[in-house]
Amino acid sequence: MKTRKDKEDALMKKTVLTVFLFLLPLAALILEVLPYGAVLVFGTQGAGGEIEAIRTLTSYFDPLLIGYANFGPPLAFFLTCALLLCGIALLFKTEACLALSVIAVFAFTASILPLIYGISYLSVLGIAVSLLLGAEAVLAHIMWRAHVKAAAKTEN
């Protein structure tokens, strides 16, 4: 049987995890708004006729990304906004952790989508956003598993 201290420790772990599940997408969203996260590579013809690649950094919600078929960053931006909404819902309902887990996996996948074009299409800020979204996916899965185990124990 659980003692009062065990229950308090479990509640504290859940609270800390919930706060992290809210703060991680908030940090990712702040990094996505900065104008150094998403990468566009333009090819221009030099004076000698050779093609030169010009690497340009933009924010994740720049419409230019969609125009040049780099759909990953804007998709990650919108999914990060959805993660924030799920994080707010998680503060009130623990059942939101499943939706949070699924959206976090999709957001992480969208954030690494520019790797299709090559490593030069990912910036340091883009890597940081991907790591934050990956950590969000892992923590959301951990919380979901704990919620499922707790629900199974209350049914028995």
C-alpha cells in the first residue's frame, strides 16, 4: 500500500513532467520565431558561369519556405502551436497526454524533414528545435504510459 509520502512524490513527478511538457514546446516556439531557424539555399549564376549556392536563414513561419517546397519548418511551427494548446489542456486533463504524444512525434518528424534535401538545409537553431520536440515526444510518451498504468490499476 502506498504511503502518503509515495503519493506526494508521484504527484510531484507528475507536476514536474507536466510543466516540462508545457515549457519544451514554448522554448521550441520561441526558437522557431527567430529568423535563423529555417534554411533556404538559392542557386545563382556567378560571373564565370558556375552555379553558386547562397544559404539564407529565415524563421519557421516564412511563406517563402512553402514557395520553395521546404514544407517541414512551417509544418513543425503549426504542430508546435498545437503542442502548446495540448500542454494547456494537459494542465487540466491528464487524458490529453495521448494527443500530446502523437502530435509531438509528428512535430519532431516535421522538424527534421529538411534533412531530405541534405544537412546544409538544417541550421543550429533547427537542430535545437528538433531536439526540443524530440524530448517533448519522449516525455509525452512516458507520461502517457504512466497514465495508462494508473488507469489500469484503478480498474482492478
